[in-house]
Amino acid sequence: MNSINPRKLLNSKWTAVNPTNKEKHFLVIEVEFNEEGEVTGCLIEAVISNRCMPIQWHDLENADEWLHGWK
């Protein structure tokens, strides 16, 4: 399990364990917070294709799917 600080999520780098469409490396480009300071939305971008997709930030904690940093 990856431990993530929501405040340091923006511009963090991630590697997909099982890449699709040759998209392996991702960058968190947008994080939305509510009034209580909780993360409500997260947008990641594939480095190779610049394709953006929304993701639940808690999904990044799953080490079976995501590795912190670019590996």
C-alpha cells in the first residue's frame, strides 16, 4: 500500500503496474479540495500521449496497480 499525503498529490509522478495503450508513466495535474480540505477530485495525465483521465486518489494507494514515482 502506498501512503499518500493529499497536500503533496499535485505534480506527483506515478507508474502504472499494468500499462494500457503503452501509457505507463503518469503525472497528477489537478487536485480539487472541498471546504474541509478533503480531496474531491483528481486528474492524471499520461506522459507519452498527454491523455487526461479522472481518478479516485485513493486508487493510487493500491500498490498492485500503481507505483509512486517513475520506474
